[in-house]
Amino acid sequence: MAFIKIDNIVVNTNYIAAIRLQGRVRSEEESICLLIAIPSAYLLQEDSISSNTYHYEWIEFTGDSAKALRDYFTSFNNVIDLLPLCY
């Protein structure tokens, strides 16, 4: 389990379901979106079985936060690129 701090938000990397690395906001500023899988209350109750145990929410970051996240998630130490670009 690892945690990353982005501005005033700390994210448990176990709950990151997806990352959208390429994006632009209206001001043409770079943006990064994280899809966070938030465990629902049902997950904490052993006697209940639910098919939807997570709530998913996209969180968008721009500016320096987006640049830092891009650097983190494109680092070879953190992510293995299964389909590298062929030149």
C-alpha cells in the first residue's frame, strides 16, 4: 500500500482504478484524471453481500498537480508500459 499527496489530497494508490493521462481543460491547461474506487459501506459489513461494493468517482487535477501526477505515473519505477510506442 502506498499513499501519494497531491496538493491537499492524500490518495491511497490501492484505490486508484484508472488514470487518464492525456487531457486539456478549457484554458488549454494540461489535466490528469484519476478514477478512484471508494469502498461502500456494504464492504464493511460481513453479513451483507453486494455486487457493487465500490463507488467510482473521477477526480481531475490541473497545473502543477497534473504535471507531478504525469511524472509519477509515467515513471518506469511506478508503471510498466505494456504497449510501448514503436518508432
